Amino acid sequence: MRGNTTRPMRAARDATIDDLKEAPMKVTLTEPGLAGSYDVVEQRNDGTLVLRPETSDEVIEQFSDRVLTAEEFVGSLERLHAVKLREEQ
């Protein structure tokens, strides 16, 4: 009889499907000085979230493969502006 071969489960943020990482969960903050999109990089047992601010390169990459609607274009400019303000602080 073989021993227990069950592997421990990985945290949800590290889950993979066919060795491809899932896209990170994103949140948007509207608080002045913090406004913008963030990736949730950790969710702790007490419910605390650890956030990483979106970078300008990530905003550009997200919309670089297709033509944007007018609303998407304005939204991407607003996100780029929020990133620039955070990066200047």
C-alpha cells in the first residue's frame, strides 16, 4: 500500500490551469490620492487585502491589441492619468 500522495492545495491567487496563471483580481479605488486600478496580490485570513497599483505599461498593454470604443478610450486615458499621479508621488 502506498503512502498518502495528496499534494497540499495552493492559494487561489497561485492557481493554474494547464500551467497558465489566472489573471489577477482587480479592484478600483476612487479615494483622492489613491484613485486607480490595483491588482489584489494577497487576501489574508483576517480579510485584509494587499494591493499592487496598476502600471502605465499594463494599461497600455491591455488595450494595444484592438480598436477601442470612445468610452474605453476615455477610460484608458483616465486610468493612465491616475497611474501617472501615483507614480509621481
